[in-house]
Amino acid sequence: MKNQIKFKEMSDAELEAQIEELRKEKFNTRAQAKAGQNENPVKMRTIRRNIARALTEQTIRANAKKA
């Protein structure tokens, strides 16, 4: 997988910032799609999956701190 984001190597603050950035990017991409300017329709799926990966890593870390 090329250009994959390395969530496990990020600090907690970097991970939180990355999640916020991805959510903003998702919003902008969705707005472009509604306006008919979406050049890459696969981009939404990629962004959604990266958000899920980041949130999963965040949950793993939270559960590790509890244990």
C-alpha cells in the first residue's frame, strides 16, 4: 500500500490532529462531490477508511492505558 499513513508511529497529539485533518478533508471532498467537481470518487472511501484506522488506533491506546 503506497502513501499509507503510519498511525502507530504517531504520538497521541499527532493522532488527534490527523483525525481532525481527515474529517475536514472528508467534509471538503463531500462538498466537492455535491457540486459535481469530484475528480477522484475513490478519495471519499480512502478518507473514510483512514479515519476508521486512526480511531481504531486511538481506541487501542485508550484500552492499553486502562489495563
